[in-house]
Amino acid sequence: QVQLMEAGGGLVQAGGSLRLSCSASRNIFTFDSMSWFRQPPGKERESVAQITNNNRPQYADAVKGRFVISRNNTANTVYLQMNNLSSEDTGVYYCNLDGKTVYGGDFWGQGTQVTVSS
């Protein structure tokens, strides 16, 4: 019903930057919010950042001041700019679109691996 395509993961040295993208097959205004989650090795999935349709971002304490979530409404894409990366940022990153109002559920991207070498 809704397809998400993630891109931008990879291997980077500590202190470096990466930008993740998540493109949706539907108009992103049909979603209540867009978020990025991550799952570090051996740990549970955790919230990283969220942005709503009124363009207000929220961040986990661990990434505040380093990560920036943004959206391109024309391209139906949400981004996560990650700066000053550390080994603790290593994990699989997933985008999530909250479509409960219009679609009755959430949608997840396939995940993209981010590995930060120290």
C-alpha cells in the first residue's frame, strides 16, 4: 500500500557525517509524522528523531545538536543529516511513517546500515 525506500547508509569514520533519505510512494502530508529509529547491535530499536506536518522536530537526547531531521514535501522524502558521528551511532536505521489516520497503520523502511569506525 505504501512503499518506503531508504538510502544513504554506509561506513564512516568517527567525527564524520552521513545523510539518510527515506522516499515514500505517497504524499507525505497523508502521514501524521515521520520518524527515524535505529537498532544498535544487540539492542532494541530506539527512536532517534521525529518531524510532524507542522515541521516541528524532536530528537533523542543522544543525538541532539548532531542530527537534523528534515523533509522535502515535493519529493515526498524525509532526511536525517548525521554529523559528528561516533561508534555509539552504529546500527541499522529505519524510517517510520505514522499513517494511522489515513491508512490505519505505520509503515517502515527496509533499514540501512550505518557503521562508524573509531
